Amino acid sequence: MTALKKKNIHSCRFIIIVIIFTMLIIALSSQAGGQTGAKASTEELLKKLSHKDAKIRGEAAWALGKSGEEMAVDPLIKALEDSNRNVREWAALALVKIGKPSIEPLKDAMKSKNDSVKWQAAAVLGLINDSNSTEELSYALQSNNSSVRFWAAAALGQIRDNTTRDTLILSLADENETVRNEAGWSLKSLAGAGAEDLLIKLLQDDNQKRRMGAAHALGDPAYGQAALPLIEALQDSEPGVRSEAAAALGRRGESQAIEPLIGILADPESQVRRDGVNALSAIGTPATEQLILALNGSDNITQAGAAQALGEIGEARSVEPLLSAFKNGDHVLRQAAATALAMINGSLAVPSLIKVLNDQSLSGDLRADAAWALGEMDDLRAKEPLIYAMSYDKDSSVRLSAAKAMKKVMRTIFNQ
């Protein structure tokens, strides 16, 4: 698995960790609020929450948090609507600092019509970490706003109340990937060592969405026993489950899943095929040999998917097999192979494609596809062959394809 993919998977957790550490650092800092809190009364600080200067409003919010005054809670919740992001963050941190007196007002804030207030309230409730707020947070998982759902899931993971398990299981199938990821993390924190067994069991659930969510969550490489259940899920009756299983196997970088993933390149659903290609490209080099073999199969859909994956993996040793697939395949495979060749190293394929274009004994369809491919390569060596083809080729489809390709090559010339 590449570092970039790992970054994408864990980006939401990173946000939470940053906020928690920010809170800890600020709480330990004696300078965080400047001198405002030391000299001003609570009434003065409350007035400064309406000051025109955002810096003063932020300092006042934090000073109120350090004061621990319960009377500051409602004004601080109001400050979660402030136009300035820094002020909103200071207000949220101040509510965490005040702690339990903030809980009931924050629970009321979860009913706000302002989604920004709702998700901030959810985040604060999670950091306060009191199980009395789980009902409101669980309800928030049904919000129409993905940020509210995300922070509600994150908060439930911080609180770790087992009564919320079923609610989080449902959120494993959320339409938003970041929410699904966070629900998976939170469920893991609830179930502890038994989380993997629970998720594997959910792959057999009667509810399609639960199966999808479980497959998504099992994409976490920390689940050491998930590979085989996910491979089995590639045969699920629902395409959504097959897609999630394929994507999960790709995120895990499972080399034992290469052959089964190649098998779903012929899936009747295009999204499943696409996720299969993505998974194989994520696995990378270990998949190259079997993908090259798949180029020689009898199923042109599988062949085209294999070509796409080889292009995304990008190994130079795939060039010759892809050129062979281009020359011998149908139109769909030729386009997939040409696109892959352009992704890997177009310059290596250009001479062979020019040779195909110039060979009048070959079919017009093949020569037309060669012209199209040369346009995709953006290589100036194709200029003269394309000019000749667009002017003199005996097949009108080749002439048209060469003319279109020539436009792309000319753009390359003019941009130099």
C-alpha cells in the first residue's frame, strides 16, 4: 500500500488527533489567552465575545473557558456561530475546558438548525467524553450533513459506550466515505480485540448496507484475518458489497487477492470492474505478472481491465505485452492498451504504433486506433506519419482519426 493511500485512509483520524493535542497543549500553556483572563471579570469577558476584533473575541472565549464559569457556557455555544474560524475553535476548546457543565447545553445545541454548530457540539461532547450524551450523538448519525455524522461517529468512538454499537454498525454503510471510515474506527474502539470478529460476521449479515460497511471497515490492514473473508465477499450477490470488498483488498495490498480480483474484471457491473482495477493497481508490482497473463485471456472485458491496471501500475515490462494486445485485440482492448501505453511510457510505443498506422495491409479499424493512440502519446515523431495518413490513407475512418490526432500533436508543438 502506498504512503498516499495510507494518508487518505487515516486523514480523518489525523484531524481528531490534531484537535486533541491542540487542546492539551493549550490547556498547559499559561500564555494561551494572553493577559485578558487574568485581569478581566467574567462580565467583561462576556462583553468581549462581541468585540469587532476577532483576536479579542478568541482570547475572551479561551479566558472564559479557563475561568470555568458555568454562566459562560451558553455565550460560548453562541460563539460557535462566530464568522471567524479561530473564534469558533477557541469557543469549542473553552467548552471542553469547562467540561461537564457544558454537556446539557451542548446536547441542546445538537438540535440546532445550524449544521456547523451541530458538528462542533458533537466534537466537543466527544472530547468531554461523557456517556450522558450518547443518545443525542447517536441520533446525529442520521443527519443530512456529513460533517455532523462524521463528528458524531468520532465522538461516540471517544466515549466508548457499548450501547452505541448497533448505531455505529449502521453507519458503516454511510454514503460518505469519511463517515464510514470514522464509524469503523469508533466501532473498533468499542469492540476492542473483538472488532475484527464482529466485522467479519457482519459480512454475512442479511442487510446489504451492513455487509458493505463491514467490507469497507475491514480494509484496515490492522485486521489480520480479514483477507479471506473479503475475497469471499467478491462473490456477494450485491454489487455494492463486491465493490467495497475489492476496494478493501486494494487498500490492504493483499497479494493473495490478485487472482480473485482479476476474476471480477469481468463483473457485469462497471463500478465493480472499476474497483477491481483500482485494487490491482494499488497492490502494484506483485500483480503485474498475472495481469500480463490476463491480457491473453479470451474475455475482452477482462483483458481491457487488465490493460487499465497495468497502465496505472506503470511498469516498463508491460509495454511489449500491451503492444501485442493492441495489435491483436478488438477496439475496446486497443483503446485500453493504448491508454495504458501512454501512461507507462508513450515514447516506447510510438515506433510500433507508427508501423501499424503505415501498414496498409492491416484493417482500417486497427490503423484508425493506431492514429488515435499516437494522438494520445503527444510525441512529435508522429507528426509526419499522421499528416500522410490524414491526406492519403485509403480508408476514410483512418484519415479522420489521423486528423483528430494531429490536432493534439499540433497543440504539443505550439505549447513548446
